[in-house]
Amino acid sequence: MNKTITVYVKQVGRFVKAFDDAGNDWTKSVPQNLRLSARDTGESIVSIDGGDSWNLSGDTVPVSNTVEATDNLHFTQHVPVTVDNPTQETVGITQIPKFVHTESLTLKPKNFIISDLKWKYLVRSVLRGRNIMMTGPAGSGKTQIAYTIAKTLQRPNFYVNLGSTQDPRSTLIGNTHFSKESGTYFAQSLFVTAIQTPNAVILLDELSRAHPEAWNILMTVLDPGQRYLRLDEKDDSPTIKVADGVSFIATANIGNEFTATRTLDRALLDRFIIVEMEQLSVEQEQHLLQMLYPTVNKKLIKALAEIAGDTRTQLLSDSPKVSTAISTRMNVEGVSLLADGFKLSEVAEVVIYPFYSMDGGIDSERTYMKQLVQKYLGDEANDTKLFDIAADVANPF
């Protein structure tokens, strides 16, 4: 008597795998095109002959809560926040202002430092389904704010790393494949799934590093008067509409410091509202680092915050001594090393100095940073060689 087997597909990294209720992996037995179809339609797959042949069951099943699709795109599912149709311009008009100006402030994470005004602006923009562009220095929290706002509002959250995308059409639209069983078929990308998910927050990370072809694809998706994506590679070239309430949050590095970025097309830029993320003040940085690592000596945390503050002030001067500032991301790494028992001089050696050039010898950026750090070393200063330029040249890291 043949045994009936039912399996369910799950995205694991870049692969679509198939498992039964007992957790047994049937991926090698189930044809790839069938697994891809099941992923796109949400159906289970059934075999009535013990696994020799497989077919779609016709029954949809719940999608796994966490899906990781490719190196450039992943998805985390959350339960939508309870606000009366908050993403509709004509519905909930009285509920949104009340939520934004009162309740949203109580939801702002304590370990995320952003002004109340910008937080309310972000919340309001997501609830209205707007496109948001986060700009600011590297390491200032642009990407993190997108995750934070989606998690706070309990929204479906998709991530697309446009900066590392080599094939924009594959990442944003999909691929055509060939299978011996069914011939040529089209597998749509998870970005297509993302834009069809109501109230989703879709993070377009590193938009300023994206290939221009990605910008062209996104033009109609981001246009408030169009909001669609055409799947030209698929039979009949269907048009996919962006679901209600979808909000796109892009991050961009803009400025001479970012040499691998591209100047954003003005037509693309006009499709976003802009939210600037600023570098933290010394006091804010110190407060954040102390919250993250409360067991670390306060004097050491203050030292890291003040060293970073000096570099940020330098960049605002007419004749800056350095060409880049210490970011909050760098300082978080530094204080984590302090928590693991590293000395401040050691933290400077591995976290700070590699970002500063030795060109110019004793007048170099590296020497300036060593002079700056020395002021905070205290008893460590006697054991630290500050101006061994020859040693630096031989071993710059």
C-alpha cells in the first residue's frame, strides 16, 4: 500500500527546501520547480506513492514566520499594529494624529536616540505609506532606524541590500530557469512578494550604491501615482500593484566622503521624503554607550565619546586635521571590546587608527589621532608608543 506524504516548503538562505510534519527533509526528492511553485502559491506538496512523484496539493498553508531568501533580501513577519486603517488617507484621519503625537512617543525605544520630532515624522510617514529616505554619516543608525520603526509598529519587514546587488533584475523581479521536468519557467523574486504584502516596511539599503538599472526598475514602484512593477520576464508580462500601506525606507550616503556612491537621479530623489540622521553629541553618545554596556567604566566610555566628538568637530572646521569622523557604530564596537577586558589603548589600535592615514609622517592623521587618544590613556600612556612611525609603516594595523 502506497504511503501519502505531505511536505511544506520553506526558504532557507537562498534555497527553497521541503519538510514534512515530522521535520524530515524531502528537498532532494521534490523537484525544484515544484518547490518554487509551492513557495509562490503558498500550497503544500503531496506524494501518494511514497515519494516517487509529487504534485501541488491545491491547499494553501500558513507561511513560515521567518523567511531568508538571498544574500540581498530577507523578510521577518510581524502582527500589524492596531490602529483603525492607519494607512488610508481617507480613513482613520482622526486616529493617526492622536497615535503619532501621544502613543508613538511611548513606543520609542530607550536605547535608540532620535529627536521626538523625527520619530513622530517617521511613524506618521510609515502609517501613511510614504517613501522615506534616511540620509546621514556612515554608522549613524540609518539602517537600524528602519528595523526599529517596523518592529515598533509590528509590521512585516523586508530588507533589500541594493549596495551589493550585482543583478538588479534578478533581485527585484526574478529569474528564468530551466527544469527537465517542466521546461523553462519564471521564479519571481521575494521583492515581488514584499510589495504585495499590505502594510509592509521595505528597507532599500544603500540606494546610493545601487546599479542605475535598479533605480529604473524602482521608478514606477515608488511613484505615488503608479505604484506597480511589471514582470517582463514572465508570460503575459503581468503588472503587480504595490499593496495598500506599503512604505519604502531607503538609506543613502551622500557626500564626497563616500567614493563608491552614485549621484542619485533627481526624479528618483523626488519620490522620497528626506529624514536626516545626525551624529550624536558627546553627551548623547556617552549615554547610549553606557546604556548598551552598563558594566564598563564610565571614564572609559566618556573617553570614547569625547574622542569621537573631537573628530566630528574637526570635520566642521575650516582646516580639519582628519578626513573622517569616528562613527557611533565604531564606538559601539570599541565599548564592546572594553567590556571584554581590552584596554583603551588596544581599542584605539584596532578600532580607531586603521581609519586614519599615515601619509605625512608626524603630520599625518594617524599621528593626530594618537596624540588625541594619549590624553585619555592615563596610566597606560607610559606603556604606549605614540610616534613609532616606522613601526606603523611596517604594520599599519
